[in-house]
Amino acid sequence: MHIPDGFIDLPTSAAFAAASAVAVAGAVKGSRRQLSEQSAPLAGLTAVFIFAVQMLNFPVAAGTSGHLIGATLAMVLVGPYAATLALVVVLIIQAFLFADGGLTALGLSIFNMAVISVWVSFAVFMLLKKILPKTKSWLVVATFISALFSVPAAAVGFVIQYAIGANATFSVGAVLNAMVGTHILIGIGEAIITALTVSAVLASRSDLVFGWDKKDTILEIRS
Amino acid sequence: MKISNRKFFASFLLVSALLAGGASFYASSAPDGLEKVAEDVGFIETAEDHTFGDFTLSDYGIAGLENARLSVGFAGLIGVLATALVAMGLFMLIRKKAPSKNQ
């Protein structure tokens, strides 16, 4: 969902770039509180992993592909603040090194994928954690559902930007229908990849997982 | 089954390198969700060429390298390396510092 230059006009792009800058500043502050000696390298590697998996487009429907965004994956592993920053790093590298995502549209893309997608899935995740049993399996279920929501959420972000400042005149309704429909499908792929990855990390190093509260796994066994 | 930090981080990096450097060759080249919607609805016409569209690495390939597998693979590895440098640097810079000495 990397937006090329030209879809959205410059004033709208500038406004969303400013909003993204504010969000990134907040994420730096939040990360400073949340990142420890151990979770800082995990946050870095999560960005690397997301870059890699974003290269793997999977087919979703006739002539359409999708790829991981990684917002929920990063949110569950390292928390929402560091997740926002990890996504921002990936989007900047893609735009500047690989010509993927326009430069004037960078603020729009950051807002959709590094802000909306991360924080919508964080809200869903926290809600599910409250109502679901506190086991690893249920944590993976919560992750799956949060990821499912994260992709259409980013798609709706684009539709809002289109409604405000599209350079084209096609109806917003048509764009909304097509964007949400397609991205619900891509969201299923996102959810599967995210759940598998989180399961693997939970199995090997659950103590590093932000979304998993029982960090004292070593001292767990009591009589 | 708790594995050491070093082993865990090394495997994480290795998997990323294998995916970007190897598996990426098999990725679908169909337009992604947004691009397809833009084609179907019609606003793809408003897209402009990327500022850096002629750069060596644009569209995840090494310009001039004929072998598609090597081209996307090397581009992927360069991306992994670049992301690692930037992201690690950033997060190491802003993490909570451990107390420097015990009183």
C-alpha cells in the first residue's frame, strides 16, 4: 500500500506529513520509556524482518497481490511506539533506496501503515487481551485478529486521504469499496504470517515479547 | 525451550536474509492491492514517476544485472543490511540506558 507521488495533492500530502512527524516524535518519546537493553535489538531486527517479508508479495485474487505490512507483528513483539518507528525506518529505506512509495507521499504512507495500522491493531489487541484467557495460544489468536483489522484500517486511511485531496475525480465510494474489499483479503495473509511469526518467537523467547505478560517463565514452576 | 540472546538474534537475522535474498525471487509480481484498485477505478493515471526511479536499486533489482534471481536477491540483501544499520542505530540510541553503576 505504498502510495506513489501524484495520487494525492501536495497540500494534503504536506498535512499528513506534518501529522506523521508529530506521531513519530511521540513514538520516540514512548519508545524511550519502553525499550530496554534487550528489546532494543529486537526492535531493530523486527524492522529488518518486516523489510524482508514485505518483499514477498503473495497472490490474493485474480491479478492482485498483497504483502505483509507488519504493523501488528511489530506491535506485539516490541510495543506500539517502537512498532511505529520500525515501520517508519522500513518505509524510508524503501522510498529512498528502492523507489517504492513516492517521496512526497511518504507522509501519507507513514500515516496509514506506521500510525493507523499500528494503533488500530493495538486497540483491538488490548481489548482482546482483556476478554481472552491468558495463555500463549489465546495470545496468538488475539494477534491473528488484530492483524486482520490492521490492513483494512490502513486502507481506510488511504481512502480518507483520497477523499480529502485526490488528484482524480472518481467517486470516493468506489475507491472505498474496492480498497476495503481487496485489503480484507490481504489482511488474511497478514494475519497468518503475523500469527506464525509471533508463535515462533513465543516458543523460543517469550520473555522478549511485549504483548506477553508472563515474563518470569524461568521461575514459573512451583510446588 | 529458551535459547540464548545471541542465538535468537542471529537466527532472526538469518531468516530475514534468506527471505529477502532467496525467497523474494518467488514473490508474485502482480500489482498490489492499492495499485490494482487504482487501475480498476481509474486513478492510476495520476501516478507520477518516482524521483529515484532510475537509481541502481529501484524496484528491488540491481540495474544492469541480467540474472533475475541474483538481481532481486542482492537488492534484498542490501535492503536487509541498510535496514539493520538504520534501525539498530536508531533503537540503540533511544533505548533506556541501564544504570551505569551500582551504588
